[in-house]
Amino acid sequence: MKPASPHLNGKVERSQRTDLEEFYATVDLCAEDLSERLDDWQSHYNEFRVHGSFDSRTPWQVWHEKSRLTPLFEEVEALYDESVERIRHPDYRIDLQLAAKQGIGKNRL
């Protein structure tokens, strides 16, 4: 991808625009309490400010909803059955070699 192409990264550009319009336009960048104001803004943005992309919910509301549906590592590990599904290597070529060594055919890949 070509660097500095906002049309390729709309979500980041939109977030930065919101920061510019709703935060930086309201603070003195030389103020001694800028760090505290940034912390307050981050809290407000995530906990209280509704987002159109989240159907007028806050990021925290969405996170809490998703966290209830997402199993913890221990739950996933307890349910893992190596005879049904093997752990795959992230490099596809190495994964194919490991599968061949384990005698796993293409139908099980």
C-alpha cells in the first residue's frame, strides 16, 4: 500500500478527525495538565461517548458484550482435543511439512 493514503485507512482518519474536533480544539497544548486532560478524554471517548459504528453504543459497552461471548484461554484449552484438530504452524509451508511428517493427508489439513 502507498503510504499517506487516507482513503485506505478511513477508520484511523475518522478517529483522528474526532480527536481534532472534539479534544484538541478545546485544550491548550502547552498546558501543564495536558496529560490529565488526555486521560479524561480517553475515558470519555471509550466509556461515555456513543459511536455510530457501534449502533450508538460506547466502545466499553461493545467490549463488555463481546467479552461475555469470548471464552478465556483456560476454557479453550480444556476443550481442545488434539485428535480432532492439530495446532497449526503460522508459516503455511512449514505447516505442510509438519502435517506430512505426522501423516496427515490433505483432507485433514
